[in-house]
Amino acid sequence: MPKLKTKSGAKKRFQVKKGGKVKHGKAYAKHLMSFSKSQDQKRGNRGTGHLRDMDAKKVIKELFPYGAN
């Protein structure tokens, strides 16, 4: 059997922490920030977040075939 490849998009977008949590960048923060979004939206989109447990399990299982990092 050949080796399975990790999805290269997942490598760039997710980081799996020791406790099994998956860290990700927030969406909707890259474009049209100057006029089309409210202050609350801009503030909420700063920094990073963590995926919910069920989503984290799915990401680790499907996108990182040999475990993360």
C-alpha cells in the first residue's frame, strides 16, 4: 500500500494542539474590512478560534491520515 498524503490545504489552515483541539483562523476577515463590516464583526474576526469537538475529530480523521503534526 502506498503512503497516504496529508491534505495540503489542511496543513495550511489547521493546527492540532496536544489536547486534541484544532486551532483555525477566523473566516470573513480578509476582504472589504474598511466599509462593509460593523465594528462588532471586525472585533469578532480578530485572531484565531478552536473547532468544536465533533468537527475537530472529523478534521483529524479525514485530513491528517497519520495523526496531526
